[in-house]
Amino acid sequence: MLILIWFVVCIIFYIVQMILGDSGHALEVFAVVSAIAIFLISKIKHKINK
């Protein structure tokens, strides 16, 4: 499961860097999108385990 989260975070980081480049908001957008993705992965994991 940790590998899946790591891959998702890396992909999100790459996409945010590609879209926003050197703008000052890339890190904030990355943090928000990563938090949302990890939350959704957690919800899916709990749904599957029930």
C-alpha cells in the first residue's frame, strides 16, 4: 500500500511541476492535491477491507 501512495505522490508532483513550473504556488498545490489523493486511497482501502 505504501508503494502505491509513493507512486501516486510522485506522479502528482511531476504533473504539478509540469503545469505550474517555477511559480511560487507549485508546492502548495502539490500539498493539497497529495492530501486529497492520500485521503481517497485511504477511503478506498477501508471500503475494500469491509
